[in-house]
Amino acid sequence: MDASLAGFIRALRVAGAQASTAEAIDAARTMALVGFGDRASLKASLGVVLAKSVEEKVIHDRVFDLYYSLPEKPDDPDQDRKQDSAAQEGASNERTGDAEVDALLDLADGRQGRDALDAALRRAAGQAGVDDIRFSSQTSFFVRKMLAEMGIAPLEARLLERLGQASAEAQAEAQALGAARDLLQRQARALVEQRFDLFGRPATENFMTEVAVRRPLGRMGPPDIDRMKIAVARMAKRLAAKHSQRRRIRLHGQLDFRRTLRANAGLDGVPVNLSFKHKRRDKPRLVVVCDVSASVAAHVRFLLLFLYALHGTVTDLRSFGFSHRLQDVAAPLETMPFDDAMELILREVGGGATDYGRAWVDLRDQHWDCIDRRTTVLVLGDGRSNQTDPRLDIFAELADRAKRVVWLCNEPEVRWGSGDSCMLQYRPLCTHVTHCASAADIERAIDEALQAYA
């Protein structure tokens, strides 16, 4: 029971359900109480203990049905012919005389019952470590390992021996042995493929997602975009859990003498009620200024997707986009589906020649009041201003007015300052400048920005 439950909880975690150790202990107690007699009651009971949301309940039900059931018996178009031949060969109930080979023949023929074959397959799967499968290319390896654990070697040796003999009796026995081996192989493959659906496919998808997270955003294909939406949501959830701590942190051990004496004035100054010094954490305030020209469009999409997935942690967020004139793009992002909003922003704001100086002028003239000493300004762009005035004076005023200025540049550092790039002029005025090529870089930059409020 313990091994079965441990495997089931592991499958849940691989599928994306967050089953904690405490919940696993509760599940063990539940299973001991309910037992395996009523499958529906066990499924419902474990669902109450292990699933904490509607999404996790869907995952739980799917994994339960897959984990606690055997794969359907594979169809064999030649099964009727093989059964007729095996019946003729075994009409006298005589076997090969080899105990190991005869046991496998009995399993394959169903003489020990379907449950005996199922139990043998499960036992062999456990001994072969089939639950460790990660890629579909490992299927044949684990099938062969399962058959070896079931003792297929004597059967195959006898099959080869009989195939080398020309007598009708030897050929009939070889046909029966071959049919048994094929059936065991199909059953083992079906079980391995089921285990791959449980443990391998989610692991493979997670691996491909991690690859996509580190892939340059400008070189992503359609499959990577779908994976990235899942990855960004996962990253945002991780950052929210990290930074959603109590804003007010008490510093135990640093006694506030004045407040303590004042609080105990009515007790003759006896310090019955102690008061400690504390500090308050500012709530994260972010102003995001994005160059939405074609060269930066892919990076803008994922930065804004990331930030809006953090809406529970970053409650004060202003987003601006520009190529020539600066515009507030928060409204479409808050009122429209994200993909539709991004298409609208790139179409309406992304046209025109890039002019960073004009963008800083618009920010100062129209939105200067949204920047104060508690604000972190995130700038995403390549710093190429088409030979226009970069307005370093306004950017310096912005840097002095804000808490921090973090610049995420999609170009590598070796290209900064080349051609019409103004990055080397902007860099001394920024708190932090970093090359941002992948989603992992965006996560790191946002983490550092939020860390400033810790």
C-alpha cells in the first residue's frame, strides 16, 4: 500500500499537482481507512486530501484513472490462428518440461488467470524501474528489461532451439513459444507506454519548457510560444511566493525604549508590555517603458506577460510603449485577452522610427507624477535611437527621481555603442543594465527589481 501510494503521489507531482509531505501522510491514513475495496470511494477520498484547487482535482482524477488501471490488452490480428495452433499443440496438456518456460506459457495462455499476468507485469515493472522512464525512446529498453525480469531468456533459448529443428512437433512448439513471447512483449510495451504517459511525458515536456526558457526570445517557434506561456505563469507564481511576504517585519531583539516606557506609563514604568523596533517594506511600484519596435517586439511580449502574471504581487504597475511617441498601454492589457492586446499595441504603437529622446519628453510631460522615490523604472529596449537626440538630461532627471532604473537590453554588450546605439551613454545613469535575451533573463531582472523592496 505504501509503495503504491508513494508512486501515485510522485505521479501527481510530476503532472503538476503540489502534493506536500503532510498531505501524503494524510493520504496514507485515508487509504488505510478506506482501503481498496471501493475504487470510487478511494478516488473521491484521495481527491479531497490531495487536491487543493479545481485544476488539481482534474489532474488528480486523470492520474488516478491512469495509475490504478492496467492498459487495455493490445489487439493481435493473428490471435485466433495462434490460439487454434496452440490448442492443437497443447491438446494433451503436455508442456515443454522446463518449469520456467512452462510458467511463462501458462501466464501467456491465461491458465493462471488475467490477474496473475497483471501481477507479474507490475512486479517486473517495479524491478525494472519503469517509473524512471523520461523519454519515449527509452520504451524498447524498459520493455526488454521487464521481459528479462520475468525470465524470458529460457523461453527464447528454447524457441531458437525448436526453430532449428524440422519436425512438425518442434515447429508447433516453436509457434506456441513465439506466440507467448509476442503476447508478453505487447503487454509489457503497453504497460511501459502507460508509465511513460504518467511519468515520462510530463518530464519530457518540462525539459522542453526549460530549454525554451533559456532559448533567445527572437528565435522561438510556435511550439515554444505555447510552452513559454506555461513557463511564464510558473515563474510568476514562484516569484509571487518569494516576494509576497509580510510587509511589516518585526526586528525581535531591538527594543524600542521610548515606546516601551510610554506604553507602560500607567504601570509605574514597569516594562510589562514590550515594544520592538520595526521597519516597513514598501509595496513594489513598477513603471515599465518598452520599445515596441520590430527588433524588440518578442521581448516586450514576454516581459509584459510576466509582469501581468504578477498582478497579485505588483499591485502598482504602469506600462508604457513607444517607438516614436510614448503611449500608456495598460488599458488594453487589463481589458482584453493578452494576445489580442499585444497585437493591438504592436500595431498602433510599434509603427514609426524609434526615438528615445521623444519618449522621455512624453514621459516627463504626461506621466512624471507616477515616478517617485518608491518607483522602480524598468526600461526594455536596444537603445538605438536612429541618430536622434537621446535626451540624456531628462533620463538623468528620471534616474534621480526614481528608486531604481533597470535597463534590459536585448542586444549583447559587444554591440552597445555601435552605429546609432546610445547604450553606453545611458548605462552610467542606470542602477543596473543587463543583457536580456531569454525568459530566464527576464525572471532574474524582475526578481532583482522586487528584491529592492525587501
